[in-house]
Amino acid sequence: MLCKTYCATCLGLTVVAITVETDISAGIGIQLVGLPDSAVRESLTRVLTAIRSYGYRIPGKRIIINLAPADIKKQGSSFDLAIAVTLICAITETEPARLKNHMFLGELALDGSIRDVPGALPVTVYARDNGFEGCVLPYESAKEAVDIEGVRIYGVKSLADVLRILKEEDDGELLMRRRDDEGTMPGNAVSCPDFRVVKGQRHARRGFEIAAAGGHNIILIGSPGCGKTLMASCLPSILPPMETEESIETSKIYSVAGKSIGSYGLLRTRPFRTPHNSASRVSLLGGGPDALPGEISLAHNGVLFLDEIAQFSKVTLDLLRQPMEDGRIVISRARYRIEYPCSYMLVASMNPCPCGYYGDPSGRCRCTQTMVDNYKARISGPLMDRIDMHIYVERVPAEDLTADDGAEPSAAIAERVRRARKIQSERFRGENGVFTNARMNAEMITRHCATGSGEKEFLCKLIDKLGLSARAYGRVLKLARTIADLAGDKDISLEAISEAVQYRNLDRLEH
């Protein structure tokens, strides 16, 4: 008897449906075909042992198990459950209705229990969009998908649960149900410091507010101990929760990477990734044997914080340039090409020189100008040109450091950021993948960043005086648009442009 069901595999975020066919006929032997890798070939041993533990006898006949389409290499252990289901149905000569309108995903243990697998969320979205009635997933993996409406999601812990679903004996008790609590990921914005703990640094605090409101890249340059890392760690406390579309896209990346979201439902708080400066190119950009997403993709719709950015490999940093511009990273292999989104806020910090005290009023710096220039050259000009805001952070004055009154709390800043983001949400409604001013392309800048004659004249003088590149000019306009949004202004004022230009001026570091 021939039995057929469905599972899926992920090539990046692209889901490919896999048809699992099992046929039992006259003869002897068992074969698994369809371009399986070693992990999939080993699934036969796991599946046969698991179904024997439930009392099923493997017939002494010819058993062929086919994974179609045959031209796509099957990798991983997520096919176990679909293979087991079709084999049991072929042995018992039954064909339940749910066999053909559900997807089955999971790794089998020898005792029939079901282990988690990556990719459950994108597979569930694919199943919904392609007319499947439901997905049968490992219990922990199914938690990722409970917010996806329009498809039945079953969370199973053993093969016995799956058999009950096939026989329609579960009465809905295995269906996963949505919870009201938001999904959170351990170690992100939930436990970050509040901006009220930051002493002084009014200019830098204002810069972080603008960066958060428009999703702009920002670099802090200053001597050790002036609060660069502390302010960066406070940033998640003023970022708004992700919109549903953002949340689904980011959660898919974590699902494919096998990273736990940490609770029921989608990831709601924005990722805050802090790779060490010893990170390899693959860990930062993605790739490896399985072409998994790297840190820049795991930071999608969130923050990538590169502390002491000058200590990272110059070659690795330069590889960030194209993904920063495009908002995506492409990983190419001989047989396939995988694309991951990576639209993130880059937050970087660095010292102004090797010893860290160049330009400090204390006069402690003993670095030569050559040493300073070589240190700054670790970050290329094209990369710096892609960073919207350059902020020089000075040492905190004694009166600010010892002041008892707290600074403005994150809650107040977050409310202004939320209002500005809401304006941008309305502005970019219908624009695929664009949620903030920082992601505007040239056509959007022309449409949304129009200026009056006085502002244009002022901009012309600035371009000539500061020698701004075309990219830097566009980023000034984006910044000015965000500053105007924070103020609730429909038009970009001269004051907004003047403030935006301040964040592109690094003259202080040059002298």
C-alpha cells in the first residue's frame, strides 16, 4: 500500500514542501531515497525502533520511502515524524484524512518521544498560506507558532499523541492555544538599565533618542569610562515593541537558527545582539555548512552593538557595508542561494586613539599623530559614511557625576520615540520591509523629505563646506526627517537640518 504525507525543509527563510511517500510491496529490503544526507538516512533506525516500541511489526516485505522532490538535498532530523506516520499507515493499511491535509515535523527518539526541531515557525506560515489545515509539531517548537492564525497547530510530545491526532481522538486537547503574555527572549530589553542612571551626557542622550526614533546607525567616540557602553545598553529600554510584520520576520530567523524565543508566541521585544570583537566572519555575517543566519540577521529589526569596534577585524567590518545598505545578506552555495534580512540599528563605540585619551582635557594621551591616524583607519571611510550619527562623548563633569537628582527616565523618552515611530508607521504603510526613516531609499527621500527654498540654500552651503557625499547628504535628510517627527512637525525645518548636520561633523577628532 502507498501512503503519502507532507513535511518541509527550510533553505534560509524559504520553505520547501517535502512529500513523504511510503510503499510496501512484494520483495525484501528497506530503502530511503530522495537525496537524503547522513542524518536523514539514520532516521530509518530511529523510526523503526520507535514504532516497534509501540507494538508495530515491520513486515518482511520491500519498503520504499521516498522524499520528493528528489533534486533537493534533505538535511537534518525533522523528517522523522512524517516518515514514521506514513510507515505506520502503510503497515496498518489505513489512510486517515489528516494524513494529506496536515504537515508533520519532528525528530523521533527511540522510545517514541518527539524532540524539537528548527524552522517550525516558517513552516507553519507556509502551511497556512498553501491551504494546509494544520501542523503537527514538537511541543516546544509549536510554542513559536501559536500566534499564527488560520491554521491548526498541534503540540505533541510522543508518537502516541500523533496517533491520537490521526485517529481524531484528541478532542482538541493537543491544540496549541494563544496566550496573552508577550514572547520575550532571555537577556534582551526586559532587563536592560534605565536611562535615568546615566549621568550628564545630554548631547549623547539626545542622539540616542533620535537614533531610536528613526532606526539610525550611531557611533560613540570618547575616552574610557565616559559612559559609552552604559548608554548603549540602555537603548533597548526606549525602543518600541515590534509590529506584527516585523515580529513574524524576526521570529522566523530565530526559528531557522534554532534559537529559543523563550516563551509562547512570537518575539515581541527587539533583539539586542552584542558579538565580541573576536567574532569570525561566519558568526557575524552568517554561513557555515548549514548556511545559518549570523549576528547581523539575528539583530534584524533590533540592535547590533559593536563595542570597541576598532578591535574588530577591518576585513570583517568592511563586509558589513553592503548588508547595511541593502538590509539583506546573500549566502551563495554551488547548488543554492540563501537570503536573510538584516535591517538593524548599528550601535558602535570606540576610543579616539590606542590609549583612549586623545583630546581629553587631562592631557594623559601620549599617542603620536601617526598612531592616532592608524587607529582611526581601522574603520574605513565608506563604513563611517554609512553611520548616520557620529557623537563625541566627553568625560562627565564632576557636578553632573555627583548630582543626586536623576536624569530623565527611559519611560518618558520611550513615549516620544513611540509617537515618532507611529508617524513613520503611517508614512510607510504599504512599503514592503520599510518601517523607519533610516530605511528610506532615494525615491522615498525625495517624496518624504522635501524642503523649502531657505532650507535648500542652507543645505547647498553645508554640502560645499563639509564636503558631504551624496550618501551623507541623504542621511542628513533622513535624520532631519526623524527630528521633525519627534517634534511633531509635518515639514523639515531649518532647525532640524542644523541639528542633523551636527551629527555628521567630526572636526573635533581631526585636530
